[in-house]
Amino acid sequence: METDIIFAGVCAAAVLIMLLYYIRRGRRLRALLFGSLTGLAALFVLNRYGGSFNTWLPLNTINVFGSAVLGVPFVIFLVILKIV
């Protein structure tokens, strides 16, 4: 139970940080699209080919939303959580 609260807090903080980052960028839409597309691409690659490296990530609502908002760092965080 305690780890769920910590994970939710870390995710909420990361979302706020990324939203502030996107707002401060000069080209907001381009930065948002690039971050979202690279995060989703990393998630889909790990979903498709991650089984051969023992790092398969399911495509569920939290993973897709987190990858779209936070980008590649979220996917890396998920892989680290899966390894540990």
C-alpha cells in the first residue's frame, strides 16, 4: 500500500514537472508532440520486442498515458521498476 502512494506521488510530480517544461518551451506544441511520440514509440518497441530481453511492458492505460505525457524517462522508469 505504501509503495502505491509513493509511486502515485512520484508520477504526479513528474507530470507537473513535464507540464511546466512544455509550457516554458518556445515551441510548445512541437516539444509536446516530440516528447509524446518518442515515449509512445519506446513503449511500443518494448511491448513488441521486450520479451526477448525480459523487459516486456503491457499496453495499459497508465503506461500509455504516462508515456504520452512524460516521454522516454517514464518508460525507462518502468523498465527499472520491472528489473528491480
